[in-house]
Amino acid sequence: KVPRSTFSSQRPLSAYPLNVVTEFMVAASLVGFSFSVAGLLFPYHIGVSSVLKESDEFTNLTPINGASGGALAACCLAGGLSDEVSLATCQKVADRCNAEGAFLNLGKILREELKDLVDEE
């Protein structure tokens, strides 16, 4: 049996031999995590993802997903963004929504901030 500690969230899946990955996935019957809807819960989701990263429950094989703000948190976790960067980006979006108004602008603001984030990382 392949222990969970064999896998690291810092190494890509391609770094492991296929037989080890296959054995682990079958044996572990992977537990996944999902982050709920609600942009206001984003900081909470980041806190939960921080605990997951520190535990043996999350590896680069762990299925994660979410909806709305939860999907953004899942992307931050899957992308390996630090909690600080994730929360700072959330604050930028909130500040811009406050200054520019969120109605009919939120999608545009999110796209711009996420594009900047991806370009930086």
C-alpha cells in the first residue's frame, strides 16, 4: 500500500511512476473537498484550504471543486497560491467593487484581477 505521505502538493503528478499513482488512487478511494457558493465566505474557504494543505488529507491527487466564490478558492488551492496572495487578491476585488460598484462590474473586475494574478504567478 502506498501511504498518503508519498505524495506532495508541491510535486506534479507526472513526477510519480504511473503504477504508484494508480495503486494509490485505487487503494485510497480518494476523498474530495468542495467549497460552497458565497463570495463572502472566500476568506473562510482560504482558511480551510490552509488547514488542508497542512494535513495529510490534501495532496496533488485530491479532488477539489467549488461553485462561485468556492470555485475561486478551489482554483487558488489547486494553483498553489499562498493564503496571503489569495486573500490580498480578494481584498483588491472587494475594494474595486466598492469603488466602481459591483452591479454589472463584478465579472469584469474578477477577470482583470485573475488575469493579473495568473500573469504574476
